[in-house]
Amino acid sequence: MPQNPPAEIGFFDRILDQLQGAPVDSFVGAFTVLDILIVLCLSFSLALVIGKTYQATHKGISYSQGNVQTYVLMAVVVAVIMLVIGSDIARAFSLVGALSIVRFRNAVKESRDVGFVFWAMAVGMACGTRFYLMAVCATGVIAAFVFVMHRFNFFARVVRERILLVEVAPDVDPEALFQDVFSQAFHEHYLISMETVPDSGNLQLAYSTTVLGKFDTSGFLAAVRALNGDLKVSLIEGQQQLDL
């Protein structure tokens, strides 16, 4: 009666077949070691392009090196996942169930980052399914689109909103005191907060303002200081562009 060969022999034969380029489809679909290396190297190279594009076009103060490295790892890992799944529906559902236990606690600070997340995922999926030309072309074209939007500053708008902080004596009517200066400098202004300065007992007022046309910041601050007795005056510009 014939005996089955040891499991160890079958395992090493399988490894030898992969090294020789023979496709293996019992576990992970029909691909070779060369296919794996191509998928990993190509997805990593294209992800580096995504990372450099993000680094070169990022604006603001919340740049994170770890965030960019995550995009690179995401593209490579998604490529591996797609290679493992292949066309097996059961395997796809099992991976979805396994990955559903992962919970992410970090909030996305910029909506633009979501686009880079999907970009990295799309490149990883294209590489993992061995659509290499699509992955390369998509990475190059999308990177060009991002650089064009960054270079020509698409969809930008002139920010005219300002926050004005001004300190006045407690017995002063600020609306009457600053009426002329505000009417010449602002299209509209609203008092949004009022608080007492502990040491002096003065009032610190915060206004939300919209400036008119060309705005002379230094001249405006000098005019306000001349009216409030040279007390503290602060004008916060571009507060809407800060991503804190």
C-alpha cells in the first residue's frame, strides 16, 4: 500500500518551484516570487512619489513625517492584501472581517489628506492586481494634477476676515470711540467677546472684522492706539488658514 510523502517534502518542493518560477495556486493564487518582488518594489516606488508630492505641496503647520510614511506603508500593504486575495471571494470576506477589528483614533486634520489616503490605496490595489501600467500612469498623472493645483494656487480666495483685539478704559464707549476708524477700514465688524484685564481693570474687546480693499495694517493700528491711549492693540490675520 503506497504511503503519502512527508509534509516537509511537499513544503520544500513548493518553495523550490516558486524559486524556479513555477506558479503556485493552492494558497495565494497563480504568481511567482518574481511577481511578489515586482508588486512590492513597484508599490513602494510609486508610494515614494506620493509621499514626495505630499511633502512638496503641503501648506500649513501640521506637517507630519509619520503621516507621509503611513501613505507609503499603506500602498505596499494594500498591494500585498490584493495579491493575497486574488479572485477568491471567501478570502476577501475573511480579510474584511480580520481588518474590521482595527480602530483608528487619529483625526484627519486636513480634508486634503483623505485624497492622498485614497491615492495610496488605489496605487496599492493596482499593483496588487498586477495592473502595473495603470499604477504607473495614474501616479504620474495625479502627481502632475496636484503640482499644477499647487503651482497656480487653484481655488484660493483673498482672506479679508480679521480678528481685532483692543484694550480700552472701563469708562469708555468703544463704538463711539472707534466709529470713524472702523467705518474707514472695515466693511463690517462685530463684537464677539469682552473681558476684564486683571491688573489694570481695563476691558479687552475682540472684534470679528472684514477689511475694505487695500488695508494699511500699520496705519490702522497707529490710529487705534491714538484713540485708546496707546493701550494694547492686536490684529490677527489669516486665522482661517491655520490648521491647529
